[in-house]
Amino acid sequence: MDIRRKRQMRYSLVFGMLLLAFCIIVVLNINTGNVQISVPDILKILFLKKGVEVEYNIIWRIRLPRLLMAAILGGALSLSGFLLQTFFANPIAGPFILGISSGAKMVVALTMIYFMGHFSHVSSTALIVAAFIGSLISIGFILLMSRKVHHMATLLVAGTMIGYICSAITDFIVTFAEDTDIVNLHGWSLGSFSGMSWGNVKVAFLVVSITFVCTFLMAKPIGAFQMGEGYAQSMGINMKVFRVILILLSSVFSACVTAFAGPISFVGIAVPFLVKKTLGSANPLVVIPGTFLGGAVFCMACDLIARMAFAPTELNISTVTSIFGAPIVIFMMLGKKKGK
């Protein structure tokens, strides 16, 4: 009972701190910018929908959609990493490292160019489908290689090479696509939460929330799989179906992020690791919601830094996530070597 209470207290403390950090970063994101808005005015605009028209428009049309997208997509990217780490049984596995984000980015770039050239408009659904197809193409190559390459380090290197190839193809496409209709393709290809609309928020929320629920329903099979493949099979889990579901869920999360914000690095590796360490547990029932909330906080904080560090110049979100995420990955690798 004492151990259970300690665990529950630890979980409550971690989730409480994450929620507090979430609230603080929300206020900072809405308050901070070229036009500073006081907290009382923010509350008035958000809850009473009253205030100065300029400030009202800044909050409702620019800052709030961007903030919500950073939270939704940050959580999705973190869970995508968690699912891939579960699938490959390796904490270094993630959508960016394995080249999955790059594959999604490549197909989305092609789709954007085609639609802009023929229809002058591309829907959110088309981008998500394109990113999903790109994700599956990259994963398909990785799974094919996993049959011949059994060493995980080599497989991760192979995934990185796939990412470089996809990125090179994307850069080639972007270089020869200088057109007024696709001027935002350069910024998107480097990763950014800017220019989000309420339409984007609705689509992303719908896709991510459904995928999140499906992931949470998989918590018990994931927990059994963490105990070993033999144990999971003894619990009646169909391993082929289980692996396919993990890949599909991870791909949907990664595809949604790439479709709207472009490729974002290291979040899918760093956040699950930090959440597990902080919670002191790998139990999916607490890690799944904790990872989503942690990813939301991490990406909102990184987006705030990207906007304000060198304002009015804005950094790409991947630049900031790499600065904070890469050292965590290095720490993970060093810790793993010490453990050996």
C-alpha cells in the first residue's frame, strides 16, 4: 500500500506540475509578442469576448490557433515517438530519426506543388493523407530492412539514411518550385507553427483525438508487450495485428504533424524519455497521457522561444527543438552505455 501511495503521489505531482507549466506557457504565449496584452485583458477577451478590437483579433485569429496547434501537434509527435520506441524496443527510435517525418514531408511537398499548380488550393485532408502515405513508404523500407538487418543500431542508421534521401528529394523539389502560389513551402519544409487557422485546429484536433483514444485503448496490450513478446502472446495478443496497429497509429500522429507544421526534430525521442524518467514508470496507462501533455508543453515552450528569442525574426521550430532535444538524446545514449 505504501508503494502504491508513493506512486500515486508521484503521478499526481508530475501531472500537477505539467498542468501548471501548461497554464503558465499558455498565458505567456498569448501575452507575449509585438503587442503585449495584460492578463486581465486576456481573460476578458477569452471568457467574455470583450476588449479592444486589435487585441481581440490578435488573440483569436493569430495567437490562440497557433498555441493550440503547437499543443495538439506536440502531443501527437511525442506519442508517435512513444509508439515507435515500443515497436522497435529502442528508446532512440522516433519519427525524425527513422526518416518517417522526412518521407511524409517529401510526399506532402509533391502534393502541395501539384494541387497549387492545378487547383490553387490544397485541403487539410489531402495534406494529412499525403503525409500518411509518405510515412508508410518510409516505414515500409525500414521494415523491409529489418528482415535482413537485425542489429538495431544499424537499422537506425539505415532509417537516418532514408530520411536524408527523402530530404534531398524534397529540397530538389522546393528548389525548382519557385512560384508565388507556393512561397510558403520553404518555411513549411523547415518546420513552423505559424499561419495556423481555426480550420486547421479543428481538423488536427479531430484526427489527433481519435488516434489518441485508440492509442489509450491499446495501453494494456502495450504494457504486456513491454514485458516481452512471449508474455504478450501468452496473454492472447495477436502480435501481427498488434504491430500493424502500432505502426498505423504512429503514422497517423506523425502524418498530422508533418502535414500542418512540417518536420519537427527530436520531440518524439526526448519527451517520452523525460516523461518516463519523471514518472518513474513505463506503465502505458500513465505514460500515454503524460507523454501527450509533456509534448504539448515542450512544443508550446519551444514555439514561444522561436517567436521571441530574436524577435521580430522568427526561428524555425526544429532549430529550437534540436537545441533542447539533442542533448537529451545524447544523455540517453551515455546513460545506456553506463548501464551496460
